[in-house]
Amino acid sequence: VLVPESRWDEVCELARQADYRQDISVSRSYTAAHDYVRSFTGSDGVVLEIHRFVCEKSLFTGDYEGPEGIFARTRPVGSGLFLPDPVDLFLTLVAHAAKHTFDLPLRSFFDGLVLSEASPLPWDRLRRRAREWTLGASLHVWQRILDLLVESPLWPRLTSTARSRVSLAAPAPAPRRLVARPGPRSSPA
């Protein structure tokens, strides 16, 4: 869950009041020291991460609470819940992948593919915002990885396996390239 920095302590307190136990992990000491996420676990074992930034502030320069920031572009989807616009949501996946040097479980890449198919992304805006967030090169790497996945002969099997294990609201993404690859003299973002 990504929340405005100005409401982070309040939302973390709500998690505690809902009987979620705050996790203090030695393996996440860097995260704890830089204070961009807090992890909570419910009595049922469900883990809830509450972020005030997608990752360490020093990695990317995304605007969160400004008049043109992530939260200004959200849309309400429920009682006090808001969904980022598709460009911002896609870029949060890119930032998360880059933070982990693109060494992620397959489900993380699948999220990117499903999102790109669920709502056609305006690639000009995506590239422009990626540059603003200093994510241009990361977006290029992410696009290439997703292209390789959909070009793989394993893609039809991966999507059918995923559909058999979970009920997807939308059909699985069709195997197609997400974007045209840049020409020999063009830049990735």
C-alpha cells in the first residue's frame, strides 16, 4: 500500500489498531533505517507493507504529493482507497524491479504484462514521466524483459498455468510486443 508521506504514521497506526503486528526484520535493516516502508503481519499470516515511497527516495525522483504528483492523479476505487493512474502504476513496477536489479519472481513480470494489456499505456507519457523520475534506462530494461517474455514459446503455457491457479478478471495478455524497439540511433526513453 502506497500512502502519502503526510499520512504514513496515521495509516501505520490504523494497521496496528486492526491487530496487525509490526515486523522488525534484521534482513530489512537498510529499509528500516531509511524508513520508506513498514511491514505488518496479521494473525492470519497476511503481510501488509505500507510504503510512503516506492523505494528509497535517493533512487528515483518521483513526485508523490505535489500538485502534479502521483496522489494528484489517483482515482477513487473504494472507501478511502485510490488507484494510481496506469502510467504511475506501471512505473512503480519498473522502480520496484530496478530496485531489485530486475531479479524478481515471475509474478512481478506477469503484473507488468497484465497491466499493460488491461489498459493500453500511452508510451509517450510513460517515457516522459520515466525521464522525470530518472527511470528512463530502467523502463527500457523492463520493456525488453517483458518483450522477451511474450516472445518466448513458454508464454502461452505460463498464461494458461496462471489462469488455472487464479481467477483473472481480464483475459491473459496476448503474445505481442509491448512497444516498438528503438531504432539504432534512438534513445530508449
